[in-house]
Amino acid sequence: VAGLVLGPMLRFADDTRATVWVETDRAADVEVLGHRARSFHVAGHHYALVVIGGLEPAAAVPYDVRLDGEPVWPRPDDPRPPPVVRTRVANRTRLVFGSCRAASPDERPWSLTAAEHPLGRGPDALKAYARRLMRQDHDAWPDALLMLGDQVYADDASPWTRAFARTRRDTGRPPYEDVADLEEYTELYREAWSHPDVRWLLSTLPTAMIFDDHDIIDDWNTSARWLRQARSWDWWDARIVGGLSAYWLYQHLGNLDPDDLSDDPLYHEVGGLEDAAPLLGEMARAADRDPTTFRWSFDRDLGLAHLVTVDSRAGRILDGDRDMIDEGEWRWFEDRLREPTRHLLVATSLPLLLPPAVHDVERWDEALVAGAWGAPGVRLGEVVRQAVDLEQWPAFGAAFDRLVGDLHDVAAGVHGHRPDTLAVLSGDVHHGYVAEARWPDVERPLWQVVASPMRQEISLPARASYRFARTPPGRALGRVLRRLAGVAAPELSWDLVDGPVMANHIATLDIGDGDAVLRLEVAERTPSDGVRLVTAVERDLTGVQRSGRTATADRRARRLRVVDT
Ligand SMILES: [Fe+2]
């Protein structure tokens, strides 16, 4: 009898449709709410995505999963509420989001922070969130979960995946106990999403995801020089092919809506093959060699909000004119921004707006590598770039300027609509914050919200440098370096208004009729060894001008508590 290996994961839901993803232990017919899909086969693993239609809007429909007609989920003895497909509700949108979540055991020492024990990563904010949700009514549940990168750490695997690697190859040579190939990736994902509470959460909240570097490797695609070096490693091909194949299977496929799926030639093709691993491998190798062959970016209509998710890792152009994405993907993105919405949320794993001093240093470094200080500067710039991870949007200056320009046009109403909220949601940097940005000629602010990590640590040097960046000498140093490299200041000006939140946390954005309330909540251990979520930041992002007062004066911003442990 067939069984589930992972899932069910509710990946998509709108007014009447949904998709449910599963990994099964053998080939099977998968059935959810009377809709069926046949599993497809990839290197000994079996997957299916069931497309469900004909649902009622604003409904919560309990479901089970049947394999070859036999119910396999939920398990009869599971104390958690049954999983439901919830279709969109009018007049409110709730999004929960976060990034950087290392899979580790729950027990001590892993539940301790790194300051308390070298193996510790602290309590898992996603698990804490799942536990709270179980006690709440359906009405309080968010409409979607967005995971903003580093869903898995291929270069920092947990104890179980390391043990698995040791059973199948010589881990005394590269990539040592890091993930080597597709087979080890399947183990890494299984581990990340199998804890019963997390598995329950993923079965009942539609989830969208975009990768960051650690889903493949630290500093992935930082520069042309980095990539040339990576391609010289004899283990790199299996890693990148395994990583992108696994990403397509575990993350990308569920990002697509039913229309995208029915138009997707690769999705159709995998279903007809005895083993789709070679085909996925070909896709992965092509996407890595020529980023124009694949678009990982996607968008989702969340009701009151339009979520446009931009890949800022896999699609980079590294030779010649550096860019975050290729021209075709830019056009796709810019077309999405023309679609009217009340709340525009642009998601990208890497922050657009960093602390101003860090922004300046990234612009300075890119100018150096481009030759602003001659040959010695080129070498220095590349060394500094790789040593301290100067790789967010400002390190791709042209892409930063284009994205900021695109957002300016939206805020200025160039496309005939002016969203009440304009926010960029990001992860990556292992400390959460909110930055408020202003253009001189536009009333509405642009918000940068960073939610990272759900379960990770920020290194002491990184913590110290971000702290220094916020001091007046830090900011002055950044400005001087940027000017010395001949880079102009951006027209947009911004500052951090909340945070940094260094402890594990998760963000929610609660969009109602007249407001969009953002919360960052920190996972804290309770004295009884449980976990709870404590609000660290709460702020209304709508910034709509009311009764003649400025948006800034009117926003109901409250900084409840800044957690800087
Ligand atoms: Fe991370």
C-alpha cells in the first residue's frame, strides 16, 4: 500500500481553486476532495500535485488525502485539527512570512541560542506559529505563508542529513557533510518539513516560496569570478543540478497557479516519463548556464494585495553588465506592476534597502570591481565582496536603480493607480527590521520589511558590523567610500524605523479595509520549555494621508519592544 513521504502541502488557493502537493513512497493515484492526479517519478521518488476546482469562495473545506483510494492523511490518531482548504475571503488579506530556517532537532542543546550552546539555533518561530494557529479559529488564520529564502541549508545540513550523507559516500572529501546531490536534497527537504506541527501548518496554509543562496550554497552567484571558481569544483555539477531539480520539485511547482501549470510544458512532460530525473537535470543545467531559459519569479493575487515575487539569486547576469534578472524577466516584472491593486507587495529574498551605510559600501565595492580605483581596486573589491557578502540589491547597482525607479512609478501613479501600501518583503540578513523610504516628489512611503531568521543565528562579526553601520561614524564612512568611488546618492532616502530584531521571528501583515498592520513576533522559550511568540514590532504600513495631516504623523506606529539580544 502506498504511503506519504512528505506533505500534503496546500500550495495554492484562490476563490474556487487550490493545489495540494505530496511526495509518496511509490507510484500512486492521489485524490483530494474528489480530484485526482497520478504521481510522477524522479530518481526513486514520487510526487504529485492535485489541482482542485469548483470550491466555494470564503469556505473552509476539510480534506483528506487518498492514495489508490485508501485514506492516508490526516492520520486517525493526530490530535491536530484536520487540514482544510480555505478559499479567499473578501475585504481582508493576511500574509505570514519569514526566511532562513535551519532544520534542527527541538531538544536541547539545539533549542538553545548559540550564545547558550555552540550547537544551538534557538526556538523555531515557524513551529511556534503553527502551535498558536492550532488553538485559533479558522477566521484568524492567514491566507498565505510566504517563505523568503533559505528554506533549507544545503551547506549547513542538520545532524540527520549529515548522518545520511555518511551512510552513502566518503564525507572526508568535498562537499564533506554538505548536501551532494538530488538524493541528499530529498532528505534535506523531508527533514525541514516533517515535524508534525510544521507539516500540519503546511497542509493547511497555502505557501509560496522563493530561494536564496543556502538552498544551493552560501554566496550563490555572488559574482562571475565566484561562479567560475564553483564550476571548477568536481562536485559542483551534482550539487547545482540536484539543488535546482529539488527546488523545482519541492518549491517552484507549488508556486504556480492552475493556469500556469496547464501552460507549463515541463510539468506536462515529467508526467509522461518513466523517470523525469534526466529531464529535470537538463532543465537545471540549462537554467544555471543561461538564466534566460527559466523564470523562477512568480506572482500571486492575494485578494486585497498583489504579491510579486522576484528571484534575486538564480537568474543573475554576472558577466558584462551585471543584473539581478535578465531583460525578459524585467519586462515580466514591470508588466505585473501595471496591474492595479490596493496593496503592492514585492517579495525578493535579498533586501532592496539595507542600512544606508551598508548600501553605500555595496555600491562602492561594485564600482571598485568595475575599475573605479584601477587594477588594485578590482582585486580588493572582489576580495571584500566575497569576504563580507556584499551581494544584495545595491551590489547590483543598475538593478537597484531600475527596481527603485519602477516602484517610484507605481507610487507616483504613473500606471493610473496608487496602491495604499507599497512594500518590499525580504529575508537573508539574519536580523529583522523595517525601513521607511521617501522620494522627494511622492507622498507615499516605500517600506522595506525584513523578516529573517525563523531559525538561525547572526554571526558576531555580522552583528557588530550592522551595529557599526547604524552609528554616525559608520554612516559617514559609507558616504565617503561611495563618493570616492564616484557613485551618486540615490534619490530615495530611507532609514530604519524598527529593529533590528536579532532573535528568531516571523512576520505577519494583516490587511483590512483601511489599514495594513505589520507585526514581527519573536519566538521565546517559556520557563516550562514551551515556545511562545512575543510581539517585537507593530506598525501600520498604509501611510494614507488622512484629514490633512502628513502620512508620517498619522501612521499608528508603535514600537512595542526592540529585541536586540
Ligand atoms: Fe539565511
